[in-house]
Amino acid sequence: WYGEKCDIERNIGKLCTRDGSCTCKSGWHGENCDMPCTCSKTYTTNMTNVDGTANGVWIKSWGTCKCFAEGDGALALATTKLTIAQGIPARAIVQAKLRIVNAEDGAVEALAVTVPYSYAARVTSTYDASTSTLTIASPELVGDAVDNDGNELATVSMLETLNTVKYTNTGTNIALTSRSVTLTVTDAEGRESAPTAVLIKMLRTNIGPVLDLNGVRTGTTYTVAMSEKERMVGVRISDVDFVCSDVDDKMMREALVRHTDANPFPDGAGEYISADTSGTSIVATWNANDRRMNLTGFDTVENYCKVIGTLRYHNRGVVKTLTCTQNQVSNDLQFTAGDRSFAVTVTDPSGAQAESTVTISVVAITRQGDAQRDELIVDPAYCNGKGTRTVVSGLSTCTCNDGYSGDECETHVCSEQGIYDSGTGLCACIDGFSGDGCATVCSSRGSYNATTLICDCNVGFTGRDCSVSCGDCSAEKGTCSLTTVSEASWDAATQTYLTQEAQCTCLEGWAGADCTSECPCAQEPLGQHGTCGADENGLGVCICDDGYTGADCTIVCKPTCGVYGKCYAPAEVAGGIKDELLAIMANTTIGDIDARTLVAKSYQNQTGITTLCECLPGSDGKLVFSGPQCQDACADCVHGLCNENAACACFDGYTGADCSAECAGHGVLTYLSSTEITTLTDRFPAAASTGILNTTALYGYKQVSGSIVSELAYCDCETGWTGDYCDVPCDDCSQFGSCSFNGTSGICKCQDGYTGPDCSTPCVPCSNGVCGSTEGVYGSCICEAGWA
């Protein structure tokens, strides 16, 4: 205790003075100095250039391990004086990049630097929160001085600045994954060092587990009665609605059930605690001498709570056996009345505990009867407990229960695998058995597990009775099971599946209907950034997470493609960079596995690959954004589609910036009447002489007027325009001609008695000839043969 009144409690992690002021000892963190942290990990810190040569830039005295607790102030990353060896030939260090590789708390954690006052006009620093990267720069200037170690002023200023780098995290309930901060430097020659890293171990105030065996009721002590009826199965020591949780931990370290009464159990070894740990990695151990059950082994909070819900108190009672006349045997079964008290304690990974108690009220009982009719008595085993023994003149005989036969009732008609119906003489077999006497085990395609009471099927079969074939499902690469439809079709009366369908659930890294197609996804230690799937041919493909691309999902998308864009890798690296990353992981000269992992992840994030963007359509099938990065908003194209330049490409017959002007802007779309449709429908599509259009086929719309639906229309062109879509200009026609479309261009169609390109040339009257309509003879009389 400390302070003038000795009212300040001492903490093992604190150093306190008489006036009550306290600081944390070395290795202790947190507001109350109650979070210990040992961090002795040191990375290899003398690393060659990323190209593997000895001529590059070396970083020295940087890599180390630090501790950061929730609520701590800024954490200085440099433990000792940072030094950097310049390359050969020597050039100044002009840039450094530090990056939090796994900033799990997002924007609340950052890197900061304090530029020394003497270099404030020279050194610049920027922090990019989107990539958690701090960039520091100091230019190499002509005339810079060189210090005694041969370092130019740019290098010196960078070193002084790097030694001030700090890590901050202002979040609450921070993620406990250790952070890695990588550092690379670049000299004026453009040579970049290999990355080295600081490992930051994260700590936060632990919130202990919660345990209340009494559930929603007041208090945490659960009370239950134990009578003769429960002597075989015991009683549960928790309410069905008991509370068990831990809000800030996923795992639990251990649990303990202990008898808290001062005296031993009055009924001796017949009293004990049991637990069902099946499906977990928890080990349950009962110590009869200490009257304790230990639940040990790291497992999930969910599994520990599940096992606690299976805890049961048993009391087999005390049995006194008496042998009377004619070898008759009887017994007294006794329970000692009274309360038994137990405490259940759970412990989380940080050592925090929660405890709840239970009281078992045992009811007094004394019971008499034939020992062989009492399942508690197993010796001697007359009639195997399946019949009534009768003794006459020293000879005993058994009268067997229904379903049993033999001198000692040792044979079960249904092979102990079914229920005998004395009325019909038939066996109703349990799941997994079949045949007249239920003697066929698992359809002869598996073995029966007496512990789980289910069939363990042979490879290639599944189902309750192993009767359903798995087809080509690979047993090494997949798990065979029934489909939902098949499982629902089980007929209990006939013990068969009415629908026999199996499905293959592939193990990680495999795909296809039979799980034989290998997935290309990169996996640990590189980190998997995609989900295994199958294409239309059943071949394995990797469906990449957002931000990754390539066949193996190892390429980081740079730049991003927005909400309506999907990035993809250039053709030359479409397969991904898994091989390059594995090569780095195999290069032991880089350092230990942690150091190699950091270099691999740094290479993956900083590689010079520029990905491409495929712009995606919206719900109406039209592009929403366009451009190299899908960054340009598309115009609202009324009758057209957005192109790669974010402009509208109009459908035939429409024009304008938004494709809203019909008939090329030189006419009006006019629907035909029902009479016209009857006579002209056979000329679709777009005959040159009519210009008829099927608007439903072309644009997906039609005109509805009352009960009449029109699909056929034509463009009624303005003067000076012609063509199916009024997009063909006409020649200038005189008053004696009109524009007409010949299938390729607009020409003047002359009235009788006129000719020429514009119908302005009158024809010479002809008796036996025609008016000339070609150049050089316009208007002349071209005589018929035999006339002049």
C-alpha cells in the first residue's frame, strides 16, 4: 500500500511513491499497469538489397519487437540508434517508406513522425491512411556536406527523422493480432533496400467470462432434487437457460467442477460427476479422491459452454446384499438424504474466472427387491437381467421377457438391434440394421458405432444404413453426404430411402462434382484471397476476394475499379504470382519464417503490376461507369449504350448526346395502322422501298392504343432527308421532282416531262422515243429503233 494514508493499493506492475504517483515497471502496460508483456522476438536486421546483391542499401539496428496496450500513448519504434549503410557507389538516402502491414483497427491506428527542427525545411512526410503508409523524403542537393562517417546531409536528416517514428492507436477493444511495421529505404541511385520490420504485440484490458447456472432466475446458485428415478441417468447441474459467455475471447482455457462440502460424499464412490465432451478437444477427468472434475484443453467458448451444459451428478446409492433360503438374493438400495454443494469455475486465456454454484438435494430412499431385477446389481447375472428367475428344488430356470430366449435369456430375437413385436412376431430394426432378425449391419457397407449409435460407412457409401452410393466422389478430396431431399425421404417403416441422392462437399483446394479438380487459389503461408469454385466445365477456379485478381488471386488490384468495375490482370501475368511468392518464402537468406512472410507480403503489395478494369453493367444491363478505372459516369442513354469513352453509342435510327432524337433527328417515328400492318408486314425487315421497322425487335418497345398493339413503324422524314432512318441527305430537287431513296442514297424522282439530276430540264416532245435521262442527253428525245 502507498500514499500518506496508505490507501493506495500496490500493483505488481507499478512503481509508486509516497505521494501516490505511479509509473509502470518495464514489461507492464495499461492504465493500471496490470497487463504484462514479454517481447523478445528480434528480426534479422542486416539485410541485402531486394535483388540479393551486396551492393545495395543495408538497414541496420531496426528490426525488433515492441508491446502496445490499449490506452497507451504513442509508441516509439526505434529501440537503438538506426543506421543505414549506403550502397556502392555511395549515394544519399532520399526516401523511406514505413507501412503497417495489418492495420486491423483501420483509421484509429497510424504512424507519425517528428521532423527535427534543423531539418524542417528539408524533410517532408506524408501519411496515407488508405494504405497505412508513411512516406518520408529528403532530397539530395548539390553541395551537401558529408559527415565523418561518409554520409551526405540527406542521409543524416533521414536517419535523424526515422528515429522519431511512432505508432499510435486510439481505438477501444483493439484487435489483439500482432502488428508488423515494415521499413524500406531508397537512395538517389534508385536502389531500394529489402524490407525489415518491427513486430508490435497488442494488449488490452480483459473482460472476464460470465457463468450463471441458475439462468434467468435470481442468484447464481442452481438447485435440483435427486431421487431414485434419476439413479441411472443422474441429474443435470445447470438450468436449461443457463448463461455462459465471454464477450472478448473466442477461446476458453479450462473449467473445474469441485465438491465444496467439508465432508466426503456420504454414499461414497457411487456419487460422481460426468460430462459429454464428444465433438470437442476438451478432456474431462474425474478425481474421486478430490471430488473434482477437470475440463482441460484450449477450445472455443461455445464448446466449453456446450460441455458445461452436459454436466450431470450421479448417485448409484449404497447396496446391501443379503442371501436368504433357497439361494434367494435380495438387497437394500439406500440413498443418504441431504444436500451436496458444487462450484463450477471457467477460466479464459488471460486467467480471468467466473464461478457459479449448484446444490443437489438428495431424497432419502430404501428399496428392496430381487437383485437380478435391479439394473444396479450386475453380479450374479441370472437371466442376464432379461427375465424372471424361478428356483425349484435348488434348480433355477428363467422366464424370459418378450424378445429374449435361451436358458439364461441371452438371445435377443432382434439381435439387440430392434424392438420385438410379440403380436406380429416381427422386429422393428433401429437405424443401421436390417433383415428378419436385424442382423444385417449397415447394409453390409459399413460398421455400427455403439458409442454414437450410427453407421460408419465404408468409402463410397453414405446414409443412415450406408445404402446410398457416393458415385465418383473422391474420398481423399471430398466428403460424401446425402442431399437434403434424399435425407428427407427416409421411410422409417421400410428403413429405406425413397430418393437416393448423394452430394460431394470438397475439401479446401478442390472443386468439381467429384472434387477431383484442383483449385488454383494460393494458400498458406501466402494467405488465401479467394474462394474455390468450379466453372461450367467442372474445372477448379479461384473466385477472388475484393481487391485481388489473377488465376490464383495473388495480385493486388491497383488501381481500384470502383463499385461498378472489376479488376483483372494483364495477359502476361493472368496466372498470378504464386510462384514468385513461394520463391521468396523458400529463400532462407532473408531470415526466419516471419521475416520471409513480411518480405513476401511486401512484394505482393508493392509489385509494379498495373491491373486493368472491366466496367460492369447495372441492373438494366447498361454500363453505369466507363473509362480506364470505371471512374467516368455514363450519360443516360435513352436509346443507346454507354461506350468506353462514357459517351452514348445510339441504336440505329437515333441520335443526340443522350440518343433521344428519333429518326436521326430528321423525322418522326410513325406507327402503321392495323390496315397497313395487314398489307405490309411481309416486307419486314426494312425494305428499301418502304422503310418498315419492327420496333419491338430493334428497341424492345411498341405502341399501345386501346386494345390495338402496334409494332411496325416508319420514319416520316423532313424535307431534304430520306432513308429508313432519315439519315440520308437528298439532292436539291426543282419544283418538278421529289426526293426518293434508292437503297444507298437520295435522288430526285422527276415528274413526267422533266429530267436531269434536279428534274429542272424539260423533255423534248417525242412521238416514238423516250426522254434522255443520262448526262449529255438530258431532255433529248432518244428514238426507238427504226425511227429518227
